[in-house]
Amino acid sequence: MEHSIQRAEHEALHAERLVCERAEHLLAFRGAPPSDAPVWAKGEAPAAVEEGANASERCPASDASALPPGLQRGLLMQYALIGLLLAALPGTAYAIFIGYLSTPGYVFASLQTAIFLPWSFKFAMAALSDTCPIFGQRRKPYVCIGWALAAAFLLRLAARPLPPPYWCLAPDGHYIMKRAIGGGGAGGRNGRALPAEPCHPESALLGGAVAVSLMLAMAGAVLADVAADGLLVELAQIEPPHERGALQTSCYLARALGACAGAVLTGFCLNSFAYGGSWAWGLSFGQFAALLALLCALMAAAAPLLLHEPSNPFAPPRCVAVLCGMPPVEGRKHVPSAAEVSLKAYGIAAWRLLCSRACLYVVLYQLLSGVIGGIGSPARALVKARWTHVQPVHDQLASALGSIVFALGLHVVRTRFMHLSWRRVIALTTVGLLCTDAVVQVLVIYGIARTPWLYIGEVLVLEIPMAMNFMASAFILVEMATPGLEGITYGVLSTASNLAGPIARALSNQVFGGWTPSLSDPANFISDADDFRTLVFYSYALGYACSLLALATLPLLPAQREETRWRLANWPSSGRNGAAALTLLLGGLTYALIGDFATISTRFACTRFAGGHGCARVEV
């Protein structure tokens, strides 16, 4: 047992040996032949590696010229499509679930969470890509598989018709949501409208199948993203010193531009009457899904030509070889790359990270602050749709403009606030966000100002403090990374952060599920009674209080880089810390999966656990 652990540790510690192999292959792409006797084949590490030198110092020939333009174009196209899908897939949720199916608020919130759920498994996908090469390649096959999966599930959506719309259709194509009533009748609530009778009330809870297909398509996109990230890191390590970071900047810029394009495409294609918009023309959801599937299928077919990475064509998939005990191919001697880290090495490295008290505190902060601060009213989507009359084009326009302002906020942090206390930045931006949002929501809830442009303006105002908050949290992940284990560190800690959202959504559904009248019933927002307005305000106030309470977890967070390094150097490690962190992560994941999938299930959505008011008993 001890020998196997030492062997796994040896594999993890020498994973960076592939850097020179990558440089040799890239030089081959530029016309320079690889060396006949690479130093790694002798099992010896040069002194520069032991001293922690960078890739260009270990492989001086790699900085002779910039990376080939073909490699850059291929990666840029990958990231542009990733950004487009990451905006388009969630962007359809508002049009389909609110505009078309009129889904209850708590169900809609869980459906949105389910679409993003694959991000909670990003670490597992990264480990699969790192430890299980397919025929000698660890990136290209997974990029192709990811895009193929996304295309397959989008085609499934395109071929499967949606349920009938919740509301009845008027002759002009609009939905009939309100009854014509007198201005002063008792039923009219001082002149306010009453909801019309829906033609297909059962459709409100039939969005689960659509959400699952969107979630699986998102899983394919995340797999392609993880593999592309791995290839990006490999190529960035051998960039010339004077251009270091240029490729990463270009890729993330391409992703941001792709996200803007995806938001605009979704907003303009799905803004017809059928999806709660104001246009008589537009694509159907099936046509839109088919368009996205075509883009993914084209990228899956083109990726082998656009991307390049070192490979060994005679190697079987490592995971297959290990599990099945496959011998090497006769006549073909396969020398395993030192960077082919085994799953056991990944597990040991992740466990050692979790055993650190410094890591445990960050995991606790990511989970507790995200869960407590993430508790919020399920009324938000219906306030946006029924009271501010935000159409899909408004929603996606705000998303596209918000991405641009968010990028501006990142630049502000980079140039002005790099050395401020992380705790202070998070506390100040959180309070500023809450105060701004509270003013806007009071204006909307009490009918003082209800316009889509108020919503768009609020999104743009909030993006800069949100970017500052985001960057402060991101800096922590970078500083916690152990040299040689950066990917594992980032994967474990970002998994904790990604888990907080689904857990908070499940808790929110249970906290607000029993409030009467229901905060998730669209009919209550159409009636717009005074007592219901007050109830909505109270639900927002409770959410704001939870966000302020989450600031009590800030002492778990180091204040700046120096304190982070001090904690890593001086705080002890123990198996208890690892057990506590692992229990929190696995327990939170289990609770989130059960809670969210119960909500999107047609059978269990009515239960109080899922956020409903209880299921009607069937008399026998």
C-alpha cells in the first residue's frame, strides 16, 4: 500500500515533464524536428526543473517564435462557441419557462439551477481529461466528445415538441392573461385585473424534460470547456516570455464576445408572442435548438483539424488499460508520458489539499457564505416578467451589456484595487449591491416605476461591484494553489463555490414554499393586490438579511495574499480536516441534487420539501 502511494505521489510531482514534449511537438509544427533523445526519456530531471524554472527556461528553443497562428485560431474558435452556448442555453430558460409555460417561480429557479448543475462536476471532468487519455491524447478527444454530446441533446430538443402553452391565445397571437372586469368591483381589487383561466394549466410543471436536455447539453459544453482549458494551460506554459499571457487573454476575450453574441442571438430569435415577447416573427424553440446543434456538430467535426496536441497513436485509453490490464501493443513500445497522472495521484493530491486547515476554512467560507447569502425570494422571475414586463429581448440585451460592463469592472479591479483587503472589498460591494437592488425593487413592487429599462439599468449598475466581488473571491483560489497542483486546488475550491448555488436554491424553495398567498403563482402577480405586494417585499427583505448575515463568515477568509501564505505555511494538516471538508462537499451535493430534481419532477414538485404547498390526496 505504501509503495503504491509513493508511486502515485511520484507521478503527481513529475507531471510537468510533458512541457518539453509539448515544446518539441510545437516546434515540429513550425518545421523544426523534435530532439531524438529527450531528457525525460532517461528518467532524469534537469536542474532547472528542480529549481522551479518556467517552461521557456527548461526548453529554450520554445521561445524562438510565437505560437503558430493555426493553434491560436483553433482555440479562439473553441472559446467563442463555448461563450455562445454558455449564454444561449440558460438564456432560453426565461423565454420557455416563464413566457411560454408560465412556470411557478420556485420551479423556474430550480430549473435554472439544474441547467448550471454540470459546473459542479467540472473538477471530475478535468480529472477525467488529465488521467484518461484516449489513444495518447488528453484534450482533442474530449473536446470532440463534448461538442458531439451537446449537439446530440440539442437535436433531441429540436425533434421533441414542447408542451402546449399555458395561456390561451388571442386572435392577434398574444396570450390572454387577464380578465376584462369593471374598475370598481370587489373582485377587481380597486381596478386591478384578475388572471384569466389558462387553457393548459398542466403545462406549468412540464418543463422538467426540457431542463434536463438543456442540462445535458450544458454538460457537453462544460466537457469541451474543461479540455480546452487544459490545452490552453499547456500552450500558455510554452509561450515566449515577452508574450506570456497573451493567448489566455485572447481566449477569454473570444469567450466574452461569444457570450455577447449568444445573448443577442437568443434575445432576437425568441422574442415572438409565443415566448412572451412583442414580435410577430421569430424562430420556434425547436428551430433555435437545431441552429445551436448545427454549430456544435460543425465544431465537433472541425476540432481534430483545428487543434493540435502531442499524442501517442498506439496507446490505448489509459483508464481502459489500467482497469482491464491491457498489455502494450506488440511491436509498439509505449513510453508513458510523465504527465499522464493517474487517478490515484489525483485523489491523493486532492485529499492532502482537503486535510489542510487553511483549505478547510476556505471551503467553509465558499459553502456557508454562498448558501446563506444565496437564500432569496422565488418571486424575482415573476416580478421581472409580470410587473416590469421584461421581454426575452430585454433580458438578453441586459445580459450582453452586463458582460461588457463586467469586463470593465474586472479591469477596474486589476488597475485600482489589487491590494485592498479581500474581506473589505467583499463586505463593501455586498452592502452596495443590496442597497442598490433594494431601491429598485421597492420602486417596482409598489408600482412606483415599472419599466423594462429600469431592470436593464439596474443590471448595468450592479455589474461593476459584482465584478469586484467576483475577483476578490477568485484571487483567493489562485493564492491557495500549491505549485504543481494548481488545477487540483482550483478544481476543489471552485467546486465548493459552485455547489453553494444549488444548495441555496433548494433551501429557498423550502423556506418560502409555505408562504401564503404563494410567491410562485403567476396569478397573484397579475392580480397585484396590496397585501401581496407587501408579502413580496417581506420576502426580499428576508433575502437581504440573509446576504448581510453571510458577511459573518468573512473571518474564515484570509485578508490578503500575505495572510493566505502564512496560513498555508503555519497551519497544520490533519485527517479530521479532510473528513470534515469531504463530508460538507458530498453532503451538500447530495442535498442539492435531491432538492433540485424533486422540484423539477412533475410528481414531486408539489411536495413541501420541493417548495410546493403539498400534493392533493387521491381518494381511493
